[in-house]
Amino acid sequence: MKVSVADAKNKLPQLIKAAEDGEPVTICRRGVPVVDLVRTTTASNDKPKFGTLRGKVIEVDPDWWKPMNDEEVDELLNGHH
């Protein structure tokens, strides 16, 4: 099934139902296919498990958000450490 973006906005519940029933839905913008709506193959009711990354997140550089100076930019671009 192919539908326009405007139709997709108006018919989203029906399109989701069609995809759930196994019918791929292609959404087109000005006649050009841009997105395929397909059923998720791994339907899972598992809730995210909080704490699974505990101890695995490593803060590399506490100043990562600060702007780089010219020397740091040169090092990054030229691959020198």
C-alpha cells in the first residue's frame, strides 16, 4: 500500500493496523517513497531493565562540553596526540 504524507497523517491508526496485519505501507512525499511502515518483527513486552549499565558508563573527559582551543582542533583533525 502506498499513501501520501497527508493521507498518512489522517489514516495513521489504519496504516498501523495494516502493518500489524503484515501489509507493508510505503509513505510517499510528492510521489517519492520516503518511509516504509512495517510490523516490528521482535514484538517484546520486556520492560527496560534499569541499572544494567551501572558501572559501564565511563566518563572520559569531564570537560568534553567545553569549546576546543585551536591546538586541540588541530590535534583532532590531524590525528596527533
